[in-house]
Amino acid sequence: MENTTKKKKLGLVPKLIIAIILGILIGQYMPLEVCKVITTLSGLFSTFLKFVIPLMILAYVTMGIADLSSGAGKLLLITVLLAYSSTLIAGSASYIVSSTLFPHFMSEGALEQIQATADKSIGTYFSISLPAMIDTLSAVVLAFILGLCLSKLRGKTVGTSLYNGMHDFSAIIDEVLHSVIIPLLPLYICGTFIDMTYSGRTFTILGILWKVFLVVIAMHAVYLFIQFIIAGTLSHKNPFRLMKNQISGYTTALGTQSSAATIPVNLQ
């Protein structure tokens, strides 16, 4: 009788949590040489990630717009307006809350204590210079141009060959995402927390700003809840299931404070 039992794979969120815990433990108890090895590997991955992110944006955004049969320009304009409106609302709410509450949470020398840990980073044994072929904003603009033109012209006058080429390029980037970026992301987060813990930033920040951190998390929860309720209502989908799908992206964003690291998780 064949054994049909499938091994359960550890999800991305547990891997990220384990990476954070290991990073704190290694940074706290392991010697500098061990910490440097991991931060060097993490730094190399970070360099590669920054190289890939613009290509990822170019591939996925172009194809996402190009596959819209009609009304791509109007939908893109609405999306941009929604994104910037959301940014303004969130920024305004953050300013009001921070200016009202944070002065009561922070002592006069808090920022100086945090700044004092900034120069104590572990560093790496070596690094590699790998400049991105195109910066992020240029990739977004180029993707908008290509996507809109392909959506309008494909199958009419021009654009079929380029569409097929971008489709293949998107498949290549997709393979890089699932075979390299996602599997190695816990290493990047582990290295980040090793550096923060060894330099003292982790416990300094938590010790001084834990009240601020709780307020930030609460604001995240409220704002995301409102967004997903609206999105779920308009799309006739369960907003709580949609929020559950976003836990990996939120965990990555919160742990790394890096949009570059969060983009591939959101794409997955």
C-alpha cells in the first residue's frame, strides 16, 4: 500500500517568526564572528533583492495592465487616486495621533539613546556591488507605459510580439521569486535582527518605545480593518479571509521595515 501521506510544509509566517527569534538569540549570545557570517549572507541577499525588485515591478505591473481588455487607463487612474488618497488619510491620522500621544510616551533623551546604537552595526566580511538596472520609480513609470500601450494595441497594429516577450519575462521573474527570493527571505530577516540585537537597537527601541510601538500596531489594525472591510464589501469577498492572506506581507513589513522585502511576499 502506497504511502500517500503528504508532509506538511512550514508556512512563510512561522518561518519569519522563527527567523526573528533566532536573530535575537544569535545576536544576543553568539560571538561576533558567527554573527558576521550570517549578516554577510543576509547582506548579499539584500543586494540581490534590490537588483530584482525593479525587474519584478516591470514584469508584474506591465502584465497586470496589459491583460486588461478595456478601460485600462481609467482603472489605472482610479487605482493611483485611491493609493494616494489612502496615503494622505493614513499620514494625516498618524500625524494627529503622534502629535497628541507620543510626547507623553517619550523622555527627552530617548532619541539620543536610540541614535547612539546606530553606529554599532556588526557590518559584513565583504559585499558585492550590484546596481539595479533601473530604479524603482522608473520601473513603475515604464511598466505603466508598456502596460497601457500593450492593452490598447495588442492584436490591432503592434504589440503582440512584445506582449509575448513580456509574458515570458514575467514567467522568469516568477521562477526567481518562488525559487530564490521567498525561500531566502527568512535569512534576510534573521540577519537584520542579529544586527539590531548585537548593536543593542532591538532592546533599546523596545525598552524606550514599547508604548509607541503598541500605538502603531493598534493604528495599523484599525486602518487595515477599515480598508479590508471596504474592499471585501465591494468585491463580495470575506474581508477576514482577505486579511488572513495578508498576514505574511504584514509580518515581513513590520519585521524588516523594508518595502523591498515586502513586495515579493505580497506578490506570492
